[in-house]
Amino acid sequence: MTAEAAAPETAYLHFDALVDLLGRILEVHGAPADVAHELAHNCASAERDGALSHGVFRMPSYVSTLHSGYVDAKAIPQIDDVAPSMLHVDARNGFAQPALAKVKERALDKVCTQGLCIVATHDSHHLGALWLDVEPFARQGLVALTFVNGISRVAPHGGHRPFYGTNPMALAVPRHHTDPLVFDQASSAMSYGEVKLAQDHGETVPPGIGIDQAAQPTVDPKAILEGGALLPFGKHKGSSISMMVELMAGALTGAAFSFQVDRRQHHGAQTSRSGQLLCLIDPTRLVGAGFPDRVEELVQGLHDSGQARLPGDRRYENRRRSHSVGIPIAAGVRARLDALLDPAARP
Ligand code: NDP
């Protein structure tokens, strides 16, 4: 989905105004102010950058999850300093981004002294786009890599039912005098949000995205989401990447695997109670100040080889456009957001 398909009745909101609106919605439905701000900032950033599957489209999911009792929005994460370069975070059934915000300074201290830090978070709910978790570290000169597991929606290669989460991963590295190089992708052939958006818009999805209840290939998003399953990208190779994400974000953090996440007792819950692994590396410890030069060398090589568009280019371009003209919010979307300001709203 791109930010370009704006409806005629579209208003252009300033970033801060959108953060404020989304934060008020989350507070109305029970999130404490700091948690509401963190999630609102994350959601508005995704919308600003044209990552629409994790932008304001997710607000009903946040509201619904808050009312389901599945997540504890007031949870205070417990941070254990388990090794010179490791922090183990128990998010205590709270949201992942506020937990990351709380651990950030301590992680950076460890990177300063040790050259790297691994932050292993479990019992956390992540409903955002991952690159927002890593890009800020690359702006501080670090290499940042993260994995998140989630709700079982993806059949393993050759499998016939949901097993893996859509299991995203993101990497951000610093560049000279320009935005970090970031890639951020689900390990499913399409993210759940994109398939849901296709369903909402009455569209089909391309072949190879999912299977139906009978494990037959289908382009019908409803058949994929209701009884069927998404497929991993790249057949067996993507399936193994998804397995890696389960191991890194689930087994290594102490979190549930995606197939163990059980929301049945919590009607309306739309997040996963799972885990996140974040690895931060100071490249200067390994290769001195030359790392960004090597990144440029690689980027130049990619351009010379014919890859004009790099991962992250689209989002940065959308961000620049949003900064100059505002974030496009269609009238219907705005009306649905405003309706969520009602404490009685139940999406
Ligand atoms: P996309 O397939 O849209 O994009 C994946 C990556 O590929 C991006 O870095 C993108 O850059 C890049 N890219 C896309 N097209 C090209 C191209 N033609 N040439 C070079 N690079 C390209 O993302 P997904 O659908 O896989 O994931 C969408 C979002 O969903 C992600 O932000 C992810 O973190 C999030 N997600 C979150 C989950 C959670 O549990 N919290 C679960 C699953 C997904 P660009 O961004 O510039 O387009």
C-alpha cells in the first residue's frame, strides 16, 4: 500500500497533531499517558512514512486489545542486567515499544563500554513496524538488528495450517550524511496487515501469498485469514528464516513461540504475547570509523549493478513528503479515529 492513494476528502495532518489524536484515543481506552504517547508516536510514524499496514489502520486493534484484558498497558517492565553485554527484559505482559523505551539508555551504556548489547525481551506485545525500533540506533552510529515473533498465521513450507507468526526482522546501519540504510520485512510472503487491508478494500492478493482451509492456493484474503494460512516468502528458505525468528525472538528471550500464543480467553485481543530480540553493535570497535564508508561502497555497488531503489527509500520519501505537506488522512479514516475517542467505542 502506498501513501499516494489519497481520497479526495483527504486532510493533511501535522505529525504532532496525529500523535496527539492517537495518544488521546489510547488514553481514553485505558493506556497510561507515557505508554499511550509511545504507541501513538510509533503508529503515527508508520502512517507518516507510508507503512500503512502499521499506521492508523491499527488503532481499532489497539483499542480492542486494551479492552480484551489480554495486555497490561500499565505493566512496568523488569530489566535484569544478566551479563556485561546483555539485558533481559520481562515486559510483564505490557507493550513492547514502551519496554524498549525504558531499556534504551541502559543498552546504550553497555554498547559504550562493551561495544555491543543484546536486549532480550519476553512477555511483550508488538503491533508496530520494526524499522522504527532500529532506525534511531543507526542514527547514533550503531548497527541494529531485531526480530519479533507473534501470532501463528503462517504455514511452514509444506505445512497446511498456521504455525509461525509473520515474524518480521529489521536491520539498520548508519550512512554518511544521509538516512540510515534500513530493511524491515515480515518473513511471510505478505504481512498480515496488508492482507487485511486487501480484504477491507475488497481486493485479491497476488498468487503465492496464502492457502485456504483445504491447504489449496488462493488469492482470496478472506480464505487466507479465516481458516487458511499465509505462506512464508521464498518457499523453504523463507520458512527457515521464520524458524530463525522464532528461535531468536521466542526461545532466546524466554517468550512463547507463535504457535503457543493463545488469545482465546480474551475476546477482541489482536496482539501477540511473545518476544523481541534486539542486537546493537558499535561498528567502530571492529573496523574503526570506516564502517559507513563500507556501507557507501556497497550502496554504490548496488546502484552500479542496477538496483536503483534501496529498502527504506519509499518510507524516507513518504516521510519527506509528510514533513512538507502533512500526513494524508482520508475523511472516512478521520471519522473512524474520532469515533474511537468515545470511551464506549468497541471496534
Ligand atoms: P514490504 O514487503 O513492504 O517491504 C519489505 C522491505 O523491502 C522494506 O524494507 C521495503 O522498503 C523493501 N522493499 C520493498 N520493495 C522494494 C524494492 N522494489 N526494492 C528494494 N527494496 C524494497 O514489508 P512487509 O510487508 O514484509 O512488512 C510490512 C511491515 O509490517 C514491516 O514494517 C514489518 O515490521 C511489519 N510487521 C510487523 C509485525 C509485528 O508483529 N509487529 C509482524 C509482521 C510485519 P520500503 O519500506 O522503503 O518500502
